[in-house]
Amino acid sequence: MDPFLKVFLRSSVGEIELSTHDHTAPFKLLDGARGFGLPSRSVESTPLPSANGSVFRSQRFDESEVMLPISVRGNDPSSVAFLARMLENVLRPASDDPIELAVEAPALGTVRRRFVYYTEGLEGAVGGSDSHFTWRHAQIKFLAPDPMWYGAEQVIEWKVDAGRKPFITSFDGPATIPFFPVMLASSTVAGAYQLQISGDANAWPVWEISGPGEDLLIENTGTEENIFIEGEFDEDVTVDHRPTVADIYTDTLIDGELWSRVNDDYSFFPLTPGLNSVKVTMVNARPNSVVRLRYSETWLTGW
């Protein structure tokens, strides 16, 4: 029988699958795991001074704790110790970088991931109810500062259709420079690309622009939110809308040098669940100019 869930822990060191169905697997996820469902929610309210009850003010989802009861199984105490050490290395407890907790539900066709930090559970247990010659149990806890779950990264790429201007000539024949400004889109509706977003919450895009080109405009035509960057682009530009980043940079301009070229009423806008209409224009684009959109749909649960 296929497993309902497939659970993985991933870091730069490697990947470990926590089996939910194979009792002979070296790492098994036991019953009692917590933290795959809805995150806790804080609701702020203000008491009514002259009436019963209160008035709603705001809400937010809190950081989440994940607890995974894991059984490490080997053939003898030495192999169990080796596997436990492998698990410790993947969790990177001495690093400031998060690890990825990924959950696949094959029957549902979903893949969700969140980024967590190990907090406790591998202090060591030898003998007693938590350890034996061929296995070792641990209730491992993680903290997810961002309580949301994210789908697999989606990548969409637009390229310029070169086109021709037969009434403009050059020394080597008809020019191949397209009319300006050039719309970078593989399919257009009213001059904008139609993008369907699934999920429970906003998805925050990351735009990667490879010139040549100048005067870049990225716009949500439905809300009229936009960001405009004036001037020429000699190297790849990243426009990162994620709230934890919210920045514009290149490989060499990483200290805010591009901000003097940005419009005053700019907005790092999200892609909202449902149909989004986005437009990207760039003056003096060439056939090798590329705009790449990266995003991950956002979910409240792990499946």
C-alpha cells in the first residue's frame, strides 16, 4: 500500500527520508507527529468601553513548533550510532541556516515544504525506554519562524520575439530591432500575462531580469501596483518581492545602489490566490533579453 505521507529533512549536508510505512527503514516517523496542520493564530481585539464584548482589530499566524518522533534503526549499536550521527549532521544544529521539512502526499498530489530550525530532542539516550541495541527513539522539536507551507517552486520565463522593422535599414540589411517598449510575454490578454495562483495565502514573486534593456516596469494591472526601475541594465537584476527580503540588486550592486532609480510610489506586490494579471515592459530589449518569474504557492497546512 502506498504511504499517505512521505516526509523528508533536507539541508546542504544531505537528505533523510522519515518513512511512514516501512518498519525496516533506517529512519522511521512514529505516531504522534505534530505541526503539519494549521498554525496557531493570534487575534487582537479592543474591549468596547460602553458595551459588551470587544471589536476585532487584527489577526496573524504565529511561529510554529514541529515535533517529529523519530526511530533510528540499525543492525547493532554501532550502526545505530552512525545513523544517529547522520541525522545530527543533516539537522545542522551549529548553523544559522534553516533546514527544509518537506511533506509529500502522493494520493493528493501535493508537495509542501517549510523551513525550520532544530531546537531539541537529540541530547542523547542510552538504555531505558528510548534506546536499545538496534534502535533509538527521539522526539525531535523544530521551530518554524515562518508558519506557512510552500509548494514546489514555479518558474516562468518570457523572451522577446525579435520582430523586424522593414522600413528601417542598416548597413547589413533590414534591422531586427523590435518596436519599443517591448512586451515580454508568451501570451497576452489586454497587454498582460494571466497567471492563476492556487494556495491559501499570497505568493511573493522573485523577478530575474537579464538584459540588455532599460526602464524596467513590473506591474499588477489589476491593482495598478508596480515597481519601475529607470535606466540601463548591464547585468542581471533581481527584484525580490518577498517581505523578508524586499530588495533590488545585482551580483555587484548589493548595497542598495539601485534604489535611487526606483519610482517613489513603488510596491512589492504579491500574487494573490486566483487570477493575476501581470505586465513586464522594458525599453530597448533585445532578442536575448529574458525575464524569469519564480514563486511558490503558499499553504496553511502540510498537505
